[in-house]
Amino acid sequence: MLDFPKWKIWSIAATLLFGLYLAMPNFLPESVLRSAPDILPTKQLNLGLDLRGGSHLMLEATTDDVLKTKMEALEDLVRSELRVVEGGAVSYRDLSMGKDRLSLTITNPADLDRALAALRKVTQPAGGFGAVRDTDLSNNGTRLTLTATSDGVARAIDSAMAQAVEVIRRRIDELGTREPNIIRQGDTRIVVQVPGLQDPAALKALIGKTAKLEFKLVDVDADPVMLAEGRAPPGSQVLPVLEGGTLAVKRRAIISGDQLVDSQVSSDQNNQPAVSFRFDSTGGRRFAQATQANVGRPFAIILDGIVISAPRINEPILGGAGIISGSYTIATANELAILLRSGKLPVELKVIEERTVGPDLGADSIRAGAIASVLATVLVAVFMLVTYGRFGWYSVIALFLNGILVLGIMSGIGATLTLPGIAGFVLTIGAAVDANVLINERIREELRRGRAPISAVETGYREASRTIFDANVTNVIAAAIMFAFGSGPIKGFAVVLTLGIITSVFTAVTVTRLLAARWLRRTRPAALVL
Amino acid sequence: MRLLKLVPDNTNIGFLRWRNVAVGISLLMILGSIVLVGFRGLNFGVDFAGGLMMEVRFENAAKVDALRRTVNAAGEGASSIQTFGDANTVSIRLPLPPGDEAAVQVAVKRIQDAITADSPDAQFRRVETVSGKVSGELIQAGGLAILFAMIGISIYIWLRFEWQFGVGALFALVHDVAITMGFFAITQMEFDLNIVAAVLTIVGYSLNDTIVVYDRVRENLRKYRKMGITEILDLSLNETLPRTIVTSLTMIIALGTLVLFGGTVLFGFSVAMLLGIIIGTYSSIFIAAPILVWLGVGPSSFLAADSSAESRLRPQQRSERKG
């Protein structure tokens, strides 16, 4: 055991140096790091939101909305396909929409084959051979039914979520915050982490709005009595108005916010804050046509299902740009402009979990954690020295190297240090020391049994190693389960604990053995003080 | 230099003599803990109960009563407000408001606005809201994690030792976890995700301790074939006692600094760990070891293993005698 082959010594030294190399950026100021040559690592330890302050939001999509949007789009598609069927429009009646199905009856049975052919085109899967269809078409006589398949629903949700992540990213970027972390979790959830954010209210306001902008014609023929009862004529719908009351508008939108290319804060003719917008070229053309055809009639500007204003079209709007005015402040106008610029969310997202930590609480936590870690290390070191003398020194050196290794590996792999992670680090000190306690106590025992120093140390290390291995495997099992089941901060704890246990076995067993072996070979002591 | 020896050489304490008393007390404590958790319940934090928690700091000492009126007027349901750490800081807890998943967000906004209107110097240091759905998932994940950790570790011990050791370790674990939970039920300290992490760590640590003892038991069973099981266990416990004491002390030192200086957020976690270390140490000596007697562990338990590869690797072990 005292013979350490050269390669072993070198690999131990190399491991320790590599740890030091990875840990180094944490001890250097930012200015040095920026001018450092490329071969030096620059990754500092990642601090969790609980330590540097910031907001963690978990959002969940209401998937019913996705299905509803999909069915509405399907309805639009079916209507337009049946209008442009080869050989003249097919007429139908009793179009009804369920949760996941759309049914209609073909008025003239002679049109059935043409209608089926047209609708088959609708249900034809995109992507050619092997693609799975999103909707199934079936018919019972002249009653045709389109049903969304579970694959189709899953795909719709998936693409809506992917799009939602992009929209959220654009919106948060507009806030000018640094390095937001936006990740999908599971099928219908998105986790948003924004470090260093002072006011999560603004963030939540930005994320929580769908920002679906629509322009619809006002149904001027609607019966005011029916309207008061909340009923609208066929083809129209009743919507609440921002300033109070309700308004009947045509179901079909002239144009939607999807075709917006820009939106900015500006001011209206009364010099009040307002939001200007501009359509892309197709959108601009459609807007021009629609306004041209409806001069003199009012149209409604609708945001998230609420009528913001319903101005009269005085003249065709040809430039593809317009202004939304209402009772805005600069701040709310700016928020709306951001929302319109970044596009509408394909699903409604609700905040189901929020954890926000102010930056000064984070700083307090770091300070408390650092004090506790340093103090714990010093006290444990003193205790080890008093109890085991020279061998205590070896374990203190091992403890220090273990700290460097954990720091280095965590910086290197980009793991995040959380507050429970600091606690995990303090616990690792305990675990690291335990290995040395086991070894040293075993050596004491062997000395008591009358073994010579070298033989006692040898037996001590060998016998204790097995125990150390078994004891630490159980800790790693516990940590692995924490990692698998835990959320956020707990994961941070599990990472530090696992890393710390592995590195501590290396430093507390291998490194101290090397130190002890070199000393024993050099001095060949006749008696051991332990 | 004279080194510190906390346990004198040749200490010989008859731990096993007290096994009936110790296990009796432990069984009572486990039973009491279960009853306490069942009837008094745990004081679940926002993680598990849902609802909202805020830490608010004011420039001067917080007026808790006025604040309670403000919050209760703005929110739905009774708030619980306590000073937190120092007199200027309070923690506000509110149960899950009725309504859908987003209702708790609405409540946060209203309460924050109301507090800011009353005291513009209010600083929201921490805001946590958890909806009912998420808290349900967290409870489930936390419970499963503790259960799987206990089972996983017991299986590992069964594979490394014998089935009796696995059962003994599992029982010691149930003991430690139950009593820790009982402590949280008595003190009504907040039970949240951090505490689950603490319990899992206790599971790991307590096992660590148990394994050190079991490892020595196995070694001595092979060494002293003629010795009775209670003598073997007492010998093993006494031989490992110095290590048990020193390690527990270092853990207590490390955790003690966390309790005293680790800050308010880590306080509950550190207290749970500290308690767990003490219970875990006790259970390895007074629970895990005696169970081996009742489960019939004897010198023959490792006969099969003795003829296997492991003993052939270390033939010198058999000739050793205490010197």
C-alpha cells in the first residue's frame, strides 16, 4: 500500500490540478477573465435564482384552447373549401362544432361526392407518405363529420407550445433582461426563469396576455333588445367593450394581428398615448380592400376578445398602417406595443407556480451560506487536528482539495449552486471527514492490537475502504432519487451532494493515503502518535 | 502532542442489555409520531399546501396587527403573519384562494397593492405562489422520493449483506423518518420541499451509520465463530463507537453553524438535519443492531459467503485475534 507507482501519483496530481484549473475563474475578477487567453476556462459557478435573485414562473397552457383554435381553423378551411369546389359551391346546413368534431349536412345529396372529395383534401395529412392524419372524415348519409385524431390534437398542442416559447422569448427580450431561461416542461408547461428581475409583475403582465388582435366589422343590424340579452344574430357574436357595455360584431375577422410587422408607442390626434401598427404587404392589401368596401361603417378593434374601440371607417386605409387609441398611459401603451410586436400566444398560459427572490435577499443568503460554510470548515478542521494530529492535517488538506474539486466540477459542467446546494456542501464536509474518521479510528484499533505503524496504516486503509464504499453508495442512492424526483432547489442540493460524495471519497481516501504513504516511507517511524 | 480521545480505549458498554427498553421507547415514539402526524397534522408550507407566501421587509419595525388587517381585507381567507428573522421583516402566508389555478396570482397582486398603498417602503424580498395542482404534484413526488430512497437503500443492503440486515436497516429508517415527521408535527415548524430534502439526507446519513456498524458485525461474525450474537453486537458497537461519536460530532458542528449562521431560509432544513443526525445515530446503535438478534443472525449467517470468493481473497483475516 505504501508503494504508489509513478503513474498513480501523476494521475492523482493531474486530477487535482484539473479541478483547480476549472475552479480558477471563480477566484479571478471579471476584468481578468475577459482578457484571459482562450485556453483558460472562463465559466464561473452558476448561481441559482434563490441566490442571485430573480423570478421562476411555471406556466401551464389551457389545452382546451388549442383544440378550440384548431377546430375554428378547421371550420374556416371547410367553409372555404366547400365554396371553391370544382363545379360550383356546395351548399350545406346545420354546421355544428363539438369539442373535437365538426359536423355538417350537405343540402343536396347529389353534391355529396364532390363535398367528400373536397373535404378529403382537408384531412389529407401534410408530409406525404407515412404521415399521420390530424382529422378523420366520416359520413352518415349526407351528414359529414370531421373528427380530430389524438395524434392531431397532440401535434397541435406541441406546435402551439413551441410557438408559445418563441413568443414568450420575444416578449421577455423586449424587457431587456439578461439571459432568461425558457424551457418546456412536460406536454403543456413552460418554465420561465429570469435572473435579477426587480419587478415580476411586469413580467407576469407580459406573459399572461394572449395579445390576439382582430379587426371585425360591427354588426349594425343587430337588434338592441337581443344584444342586451347577450344574443347576436347568426354569423355575429356579442363582445364586451373595454369602456363598458357590449357590441355585436361579425364573427369573421377582416384581418388579424398575425399580419402585423411592427407596433410602436405613438400619440393620437388628442396627443394621448396610443399604439401604432403596420401590416405586412398582404395584410396591408387585405386591410385596404376591406376598408374600401366598408366606408362609412364602424369596425371593431378587438384585443383578447374585448373591443378596444370601434371607429367609423371614414375613408379607405391604404397605407397598411393604423393607430389604436384608448385610455392608455405611456406604460400601458408600451406594454401593448410589445405584445403586438411579439405576436399572439397560440394558447392561454396561466402562472401555476411562482418563486421570486429579491436580489438583496439572495445576497443575504449568499453571505449567510458563505459564513456557515467557512465556519463549519474551520471548526471541523480544528476538531480533526485536535483529535488526529498529523493524520488530522491530512484530512484537512483533503477537505480543502475536496472543496476545490466540487467548485471546479460544478463550474465546468455548468451546474447551478442553490441555497440548499450550500447546505449540501456543508454536509459534504461531514461526509468527507467521516471517511477519514473511519480510517483513523481503524488505524488506532490496529495499533492497539499491537501492529507496527506501517502495517497498522495499511490495514486501516484497506479495512475502512470497504465500509466507506458501502456507506457512500447509500448516500448516492438517496441523492440520485432526490435528483430524479426533486424540483429546482432540491435538484441543486442533490447535485452538490452527489459530486461532493464522489470527490470526497477520492480526496479523503486516495489523497490522504498518498500523503500518509510518503511520510511513512520517508521517516519510517517506530511509533505512531494517533 | 496528546491527541483528543473522546472514547477511552477498551470501552465496553453493554448496549444490547437495554435493547428491550430502547426498542420499546422507540416503538412508542414511532406510534406517537404517527398519531401526531395523523391528528395534529404537519404545517405544510406553500410547496405542499398551495397558496402564497411573501417575505416583506419594512424600513422600521413591522406593525403586524395593522398588516394583518390590510392583508385580510385584500385577500380571501385568514392570513398568518409572523416576524421573520428580525423585527422589520415579516412572512405572510395565505391559504389557496378559491377559484381556478390563476386565482392565487390575482390574490398576490391585490395584497401587494394593498400593502404598498399602506406602507410605500415595503420591499417584497420573496414571493412564492403555488397553485393547488402543483402542490399536489409536489406532495406526491416528495412522498415517492422518500419511499423509493428507503426501499432502494434497503435492497442495496440486502444485496451487500443478508436479508436480516436489510430489514434491520429499513426498520431503523422508518424509525428515523417517522420521528422526524413527529417532531415537525409537534413543533408545527413549516414542512416544505427543503424538509423533504433534509429527510432524504437523514435517510442517507442514518444508513451510513448503520452500515458502519453492520460492516463490523459481519467482520466479527466471521472472526469469532464461538461468540454469542449479543456479545458480537456489543463488541462491534463498542469498536465503532469512537468513529460514531467523532463523526456525529463533526456533523453536529457543521449543522450547528448552519442553524446559527445559515440564514432564515435554511433554518428549518438545518434543524431537521440536526435532529435526524441525533436520531440516526441512536437508531444505528439501539434499533438496527438489536433487530439482528431477533431476526436470528448468527455465526452461520455468513457461512455461504465465507466459502465464496470474498474470503479467499483475504485468508489472513481468519487468523486474527484481538491483541
